[in-house]
Amino acid sequence: MLRQITPRNARSKRALDKRAPKAEENPKTCLFLRGTSASQIVQDCLTDLHAMRAPLAKKFTKKNDIHPFEDPASLEFFSRKNDCSMLLFGSSSKKRRHCLTLCRTFDHAMLDMLEMYVDETSFTRIGQFTGEDGKKRTFPVGSRPMLLFSGTPFYEGGDSSYGAVASSESGRKYALAKSLLTDFFRGDSSPDKIDVEGLSHIIVATAVEPTTADGPEETALPLLHLRTYALRTKRSGQRMPRIELDEIGPRLDVRLGRMKEPDTTMLKEAMRKAKTTEMRTKKNIEVDSMGDKIGRVHQGRQDLGELQTRKMKGLKRGRGEDSAAADDSAAVETTPAGEFDGISGVVEIKNDFSKKARRS
């Protein structure tokens, strides 16, 4: 049981309200830590990724005796103390060289983890790239990148972002890697924080099948390439400019290692959406492109026999017409059969109404 903190002043109350659950959560902050033994490549990776994540990032420089897969309690403590939902832990050992462990928490409890082993032969930092003019290019702090995931391993896990329906372990790993990397590079996803003109760089994650057999463990999973490109616009002779890409770094080639999949109960609680006070969408009502509200009305089958037509004076019957028509029909039925035998010609029948009936 976590102890309940009672605010003593307005400042602490605002801090607790900021950490409380909300319908629209705050942007996720990532905490960068290093282990007791971390190579220079791991430290450079942490520095460059911290620069890409800024300002939603915190970095610790002291050594920490932490083993995430054996005991994640220390990471959960740092997550709760610093109010960080994501953690990136860097370490290096003889068995797992240049290892980056990407962790994600829910309610400051460990949700899922994934290990990535950096290839030291192809790693290149941000400041080692230059453009056509010889100047070093970078991206503005706080800008949101565009993300592109290329390769079939990312989509072997089906539609689930966690790879729950994947048929193989590699499919689940790459589905988890796609979810974690999307959360890591997302930044502030508020609608008012998006500027189309501020889209200055793109991050491309590519998973390609290896062509050489370096070993049974290394060739079991495809290599994951992370590249960062800056967008450069040029004249194209048309209204839309021509877009070219310049690599600005960092350049990372990683292999996926161990993973911890999220617990079913915790994942269901993390994916649950809070009830909002917004009105639900009404059926058969829509808004067109011009902003006009259009409603659709469904009616049953109509009986046209009961349809009320317009009354006209010329079609209106007189008072005695109904009774006279009834008398004529009765006279025809009661007339003897042989009374008019042998008479041929045209017979004109004239109705003789009284003056009172004609006057009406």
C-alpha cells in the first residue's frame, strides 16, 4: 500500500493534482539512467536520445546498481519519485554489450520492457553529419518528428500494438518495439502543439532480414535500423516544393534482446478510457463539408388509399344525389324481366328534383 500524501499548502496541492489521473493525460516524460558499467557508446546513445526527447526528459549521470529484468523495484521508485512514465536504462556487460533497456510504466508499476543491443560498428552521433553546404544540421528542441516503420516484421503481430495475436516470438518483439518507439518519440501530442510548418525531421525505423549468418542468436531476428533525416525544401517549378532528406543522426543499428510483455489485467486497466461528459453522437445526424447539419428520417410504408386529397367545389356532390342514386339502383333490381320485351331504341332518363333540392 502506498502512503496517502495530504497536501499542506497550495503548492503541494497543485503538484498532486498534476500527478492525478486525468481523462487526457499529460505528455510522458522519459528518465535516462546508466548502470554501474556503461560503455562510452551507451553513454553517447543516452546523450543523443536525451537531446531528441527534450524538453520532456530527465537524465541521471550517477551509476545505479539496477537489473531491470531481475528486480524492477528500483526503476519503479525512480518513476514514482520523478513522475516519469518511460525510462531508458543503459548498461554494458560481457554477455550483453551496449545494451539499452526501454521501459514503460503504468501507475508507476512496470508494464513492459525491451532490450536493444547497439551495433558499435555503425553507430554515429548527431554532430558527425554535415549538409551540402558543410554545416552541421540539427532539429529544434521540442519539435515533434514524423515516424515511419518499414518492414514486414513490424506487422507480423497483426493489428494489436502489443503483438498479442502474433504467431511467433519475433512478431511479438517487433510489435512491442513499434509501440515503445512510437511512445518514446511521440512527445507532446496535444492538438494545439502541432505545427505543420514545424515538421522539420522524420525518424525512420526499418527492419530488414540479415544477409549474412553471424551466429544462431544474432540471425534469429532481423536487424533494426534507426535513422533520422532533416527535411529540406527546394524549388520544383510547381506550387508544391520538392522535398529532400538529409541524415542528421543519430544512426543506430540495434538487435532486439529480452522482452517483458504486459500483464493482461494491467494492460486492460491501462487501455481503459475514462468516462467523459461529452454528448454521444446522435444517429442519422451528420454535418456536410459546408458545415450544415443534415438529418435522416426513416418512415414506414404509407397507405395511399387514406391519403387526404385537396377538396374541389366541382367534385362536391349535392344533398340529393346520394339518395337518388340509391333509388335508381333499387328500381333496376325490382323491375320485372318481361315488361320491356320487344322495345328497342334510346331511352333518356331524366331525374326530376324538387325546387327545394335544385335550389340547394
